[in-house]
Amino acid sequence: MTAEIIVLTIVIVTALAFDFTNGFHDTANAMATSIATGALGPRVAVGLSAVLNLVGAFLSVEVAKTVSGGLLNISSVHGMALLQIVFAGLVGGILWNLLTWLLGLPSSSTHALFGGLIGAAIAALGAGGVIWTGDKSTGLINKIIVPALLAPFVAALVAALGTFVIYRLTRGSAENKVKSGFRWGQIGSASLVSLAHGTNDAQKTMGVIFMALVAHGTYTNADDIPIWVKICCAVAIAAGTYLGGWRIIRTLGKGLVEIDPPQGFAAESSSAAIILTSAQFGLPLSTTHTATGSILGTGLGKPGAEVRWGVMGRMVVAWVLTLPLAALTGALCWGIAHLIGGLGGVLFDLAILIGLSTYMYLRARRNPVHTDNVNEDWEGGLTPPSNLADTATGAAA
């Protein structure tokens, strides 16, 4: 087995590892509100979401095409050199996903991945390694930046209007009947978000793996994405979803707004509509930005609701930092791999990834969030009250 084939295998496995982190990092986008309102039990919610993520991954490939050919100007680089760029970008994306999971911050897995890839491409090829602007099907600004800026505002507006209308229409009804009815409605709306998430997010990893296969010469850009890539990506994101990103589920479900079932239904319906629309146009939209904007909108649309703007501020800071810091990590990892060279450089980066990932996992175990405490009252931080004695610092709050 040649060094290039070994590196290709490492890239594919690492891409699937990113897909797995994408799954548990973004479970909250679909199920946080349903878990918070009691519409679904925690384990039932993540199980349902996992199945629908799996199904959604097969519904479209437009986003995968954007990722594999619409963001990076890499036509002049092939083989080991391109595999190093892709691998370094994946490391940047995974490490940012794990860090924000540890902190309980619902940042964008999409922007973490693209940030890592962009940083590695710039380090290797200069500013020309990125397609900054292009036609309607290409370009960082058209496909990533503009949707990132618009998505949370559009989602907040749609959810706020939906919430306002719901409470106006039901203001004369018995509160317990309204809540009970909308809990049933949430099962359908949350399911639709999960389906949309699989349609949008699993494709990003498909695009990255296909890019690596093209770099190796196994396929060309004119070929269709092979079915085995689709299956592997669908299974990886579904498995991650079933694991449940409880730290982020807690932040979105309890930290931003105290959510009632009508708000949950409005938030999920808004998110699903926006995400599915973006997938059809090949826009690799941040489902996190969309879901968070929708939840914020329900707080604005319900009379007397409380929005915790401090929590929202921390989320926005994470959103702003995601692309540049993931890009910096990707660039550093490419620099290390390039300096050492060949298979040895990739293995050194892999060791860094495994070491830092293990540290963050062990750090999270010091103040765990799980199915038994994910819905405890929010008292200023991620760590539920029952766990405050277990950590001296309250970090990740």
C-alpha cells in the first residue's frame, strides 16, 4: 500500500469522524425545543432524529456539489498535496466542533468545516486558493457569507411572526389544551428539521470525501458521487445524532428562551422550511444559525417572553470566530504536515487531533450533561444545578 493510499484512507476516516461530530453537535437544532417542552423524551428524540438524518442524506446532492467544486480553487493541485489540504481542513473543523461542544455553544459545523478547508487552502496556495466570488453556483461570498448573515435574521423574523400569530389565534383557548396540541405538532415539525438537517449537513462530508477521491485520481469532477460515500456519510451523521450533543441541547432548549410548545412548533417549522429551501439551491446553510435564529424569534414573538441576551451574545461571538479560528487551525495543520512532509506529516497532525480530542472529552466528563439533567432549570450557565458541586470552576458555562 502506497503512502498516498494510506493518506487517502486517513482522510476518508477523518471526514467521517467530522460527520459524526456534526451529528451530535447539531442534534440540538432539531430536537432541543421538543426535549425542553416535553413533546419528546430525550432518548426518543435523538433516536427519531438519527433515523431522519439518515433518510435525509439521500434526498439531494446539490450541497455536496458546492462543497466539492464551488469553494476552493484547487484545479492546479493533485495527489498528496491536495490530500494534505483536505486533511488539515478536516482537523480544523473537528477541533472547533469539539471545543464549542465542550463550551455548550451552538456554533456552525458548516463554517467550522469550511473555515478549516479555506485556511489550509490559503496556507498552501495563497489567497488564490479560494473562490471568493463567482457565478450563482460558486464562491465563498455567494454561497457561505451572504447566507450566514441572512439566515438567523430571516429565521428569527419568520419564527417571531409565526409565534405571534399562534398566540393570537389561541388566546381564548384553554392553556393546557393548547400546550398538549402543540406538543403533538412538535413531533412532526421536529422530524421535518431532522430530515432537512440530513439533507443539508451530511452532503458536506460527501463533498469533502469526493474531493479527496478526485485528488487521488479515483474519480473525476464529472463523475457522480458514489453510493458508498452517500451511505457512509448518512450512517456517520445518524450515529452522531443518536449520541446526542446534550451540552448544546441544554443551551438551545433552556438557555436562550424558556420555550412553550407553541413556540417550539413555530421555531421548528421555520427552521425546516428555510433549511430545505437552501438545500434545493445548493446553499450549504448553517443549520445552527437557522435554528438559533428561529428560537430567538419565538422569544420575540411571544408577549412577555424572556430572551437571555447574554447567552445570545456568547453564541454570536462563537459564530464570528468560527470561520477565522477554524481557518487558522487548518492553516497550522497544513503547515505542520507540509514541513514534515508526506505520510509522516499527516500522521503527526492525526496524533495532535487524537490528543486534543481526548483531552476535551475527558474535560467534559468533569461536569457532564446528559438525559437526566438536560432539562434542569437554567441558572446562569451550562452546568445544571445538581452538578455544580462536581466542578470547581464551572467552566463550559
